[in-house]
Amino acid sequence: MPADRTGRPKPARSAKSLKRQEKRDLRRRTAALYAPRRLSTTGRWTVAAILAGTVVALLLAAATSGTQIAWAGSWVGGPTGFTVTVGMMAGLSLPLVCSAILAGEHPHRVPPRLRCGRPVRIGVIGLGTAGAVAGAVLLIVARAPGQGIDPAACTDLGCWLAVHEPRAATWGAVVAGVTLLLGSVALALGLSADDPHERRANARITAVAGVGVAVFISALALPVVFSAELYALAERWPGGAPFFLVCAGFCVPGGWAAAGLAWRARRTLPRPLAGALASVLVAGGLTAGAILVASVRPRRYRGPVLCQEDFYCLLDQAHGRATMHVGFGFLTAAVTGVLLLTILWRRARR
């Protein structure tokens, strides 16, 4: 008969197994925090109000263009101060709305000094929703192309800003993105539990997501803002600007593929080094894609003589047949992407 082992004491768990269990518990709590959940009634009403308010705000923006120009001209700091204020309002409103909704659904995660009643939460949600919709619509209207370059013929905010302060809308979008990033990090830290490990994990995940969004916005904005400097770099490139566009097209899928290889090398390289290398390669792929997008022919192109100093205009003035050169860049990106996907597919079938 086998000996009765029920009375034997269980062996003590090692420090390594305890640390692994703590990491598993931390991952489980973080996954539960970021797991997709069904929106509450307040959240559904907020989403419906944002969608309906966007339509109403677009109609009001089209009808009040003169008032917008008057505000931008008399604002503290001029047109740039106006767009920066609008960007801060748009970027700060969304975290406020999310914090008010989550404070009602998960009051145990809110510090006692920040807890408030239902009327205050509804007021914050209403004002934040209105601010987010109004700020986003004004930023969109500020970036919209105008009807002309003559100040007397400008009837909308986009045309007026393009004449008086061309980079005002860009500064407003950048401020909106930075404010949204900081507000998201503060929201993740404020709604974390008292566990410092969970607080750091939430801050790290939110910061990585925010930095990714910031890099994406910067990659789209910088080639448009510094188009003349970008064209000067393209002319100094070996082979000239046409070959520069071909190289940019190759770097779009190539950067993503190289980033994947760098992240897979984290087993041999230090994890921070592999992450930094993958991030740089992803940013390079995004920048190359933004360069191709910025080099597309403008919608209201007036020819190489009357056009503005953008990348496509300078390329057409210097080399001619700019559409063909830009098309070669997009064709290179498509062919490289298909080849890389074919290689990955064949390797996965092995």
C-alpha cells in the first residue's frame, strides 16, 4: 500500500516562482483593465451626442465663417493664439469626458477628493463633448483649402489663415495632439489602482500608445510644413529627387519589415535596445510614407508657373512629369510590399 502523503507539508515556493506569479497577476490585472467592455448608457449617449454634434458643428462652421475670421483676428496672440487655444480645448476635452464617464462606472478607482455627484459628471460630460466637437471641427475648417489667395476673396477660415498665418493650423493640430497625449497619461495614472506595479504598467502602455500617435501625426505634418527643405534634401540625394521618391517607396514596407525583425531579435539583443531600434525603424517607415503622401499632386494645382512652393510644384518645375516620378515611388512601395508578403507567406508554410 502506498504511504499516506496527505500529512506531508508542501514544499515552500521559491523566490523565482513567486516573482513569476506576481508578473502573471500583474498581466491579468492589466488585461482586465484594458479589456473591451460594452459601453454603458452614459457612454452610448455620449457617442451619439458626438456624432450628432459633429454634423451640427459642421453646418454651423459653414454658416459662421465671418465670425471665425473675426475671432481669429482679434484673439490674444493673433491667428496662432486662436488655433493653439482651439487645439488645447480639443485635446483636453476628450480625457475630461472619459474621466467623468469612468468615475461614474468605477468609483472605487477614483481618489476620494476627485469624486463628485451625478449632476457634476453630466455637466462635465456635456461641456467636454461640446468642446471636443467644436475644437475638432474648427481645426478641420482651419486646414481646409481656401477659395483663393487674395485676402479680399477669402470667405472661409482656411483661406484667411493661409493668407495671414500659414502655419497657424499646423500649430493648433500639434498642440491638440500633445494635450491629448498628456491628458491620456494623466487619466491612466489617475484611474490606476494603488499597486505601484499596475500604475507603472498603465503609464507605460499609455505612453507607448501616445508616443506612437504623436510620431504618426509628426510624420504626416513635417513633410507638409517643411516641403521646401525636404525638396532640397531630395535634390542632394544620389540620383536626384526622382530616385529619392523611389527610395522612399522602398522604405515604407521595408521599414516595417525591418522593425519586425528587430523586435524578434529581442531574445539575443537587450530588450530596450531591440525596442528602440524597432521604434526608429517604424518611425522611418511612417516618415517615408508621409513623404510620398506629401508629394502627391495638389487638388488645385495651377501648373509649374503659378503653383505654390510645395514638393510637387518644385519637382515639376525642375524635372517635369512630376506625376510619373511620384507614381514610381508608389509603385516601388507596392512591389516591395508584395515581395515581402510573399516571402513571409512562404516562410510561414514551411
